[in-house]
Amino acid sequence: MTDSKIEKWRRWHAERIEPEVLAMHSHRAVFQKVIEIADANEQLPESLFWGYFQDTYAVTQGAAVRRQGEVSPRVGSLAKLIAEIAEDAEKL
């Protein structure tokens, strides 16, 4: 019989933590590639787009990190998972 706490941890990992962390990595890869393309193309004019693009990336990544750092009772996050495992490590 599988422990319900371990099942909860697996669910948090599969449904909340892994998808968000993978999305963060994907967003970073896209951001870096767009900047690389822009840097390689000196013909691109100055534009409000670049400031918007950088701000949007920073805000979305910051929010994603903040969500994974949340430890309140209402969330399933990486920080919460680590805290719960630390409190009940013998389950593993």
C-alpha cells in the first residue's frame, strides 16, 4: 500500500513543480535565442519591443520562482515539498 503523503508529493511533482520548472527553462531558452538573434542583426532598429520583451521575461520568471518558493498550506511547490520531506524524511 502506498503512503498518501508520498502520493501527494508525487502529484505535486508531476502536476505543479516539474511543468513549471520545465516552462521556466523553456522560456529562458527562447529569451536567450531571441537576444542572440537580435545581437547578430545590427540592422534592427531601436524599439520599445526590446524593453517590453526583457521586462516580460523578468516578471514571468520572477513570478515562477516566487511560486516555487511558496510554503503556505494552500500550495504544492518545490519549497513546500522540500520542507515536508525534511519533516518526514523517513517516509522515503
